[in-house]
Amino acid sequence: MFMNRNNILEPKNKNINLENERIVYTVQEVAALLHSSPNYIYLLIEKGYLPALKLGSIKILKTSLQKFLIDNEGQDLSDVNNAKILEIIR
């Protein structure tokens, strides 16, 4: 990224995929990424599992989503009021 002469931040290489440059997601986008529902994402936010901020609407930082996934790997969050270690029954 660089500042052009009008002080507007632009990518150095205009051919890059801007999707890779995203730093925030909407609740709906996070729900789609996690194959979940927006209501469940709001619940994760309300219970403090997934940090968020409000910029017009609720947004989740890409880094917060990555940290949430790493920190909760191996957990069963089906019931956010009763999180437990993931059990695999075959």
C-alpha cells in the first residue's frame, strides 16, 4: 500500500486480489466462513468468545476471527453456555 498524491491509500500492485487485503468482516460474512448462522455469531460475540466492534454495523477483525479459531480449536461450542472439550464418537 502507498499514499498517492491525493493522500489516498492504494495498493502498490493494482492487480492484487483485494479480498486478501480485507481486515474486517460483517457478521454475515463470518457466519458464511464458519458455515454457521448470523444468530450464532451474535451469540459468540455476546458471550465474549468472539471480539467485535461497531462501525455502523457489527464487524469482526480478521485477526480476532483467526485468534478465536486457534484459541477454541478442540472445543465443543455447540452450547456456548456450556463449552467443553470436543468428543469424537465413532
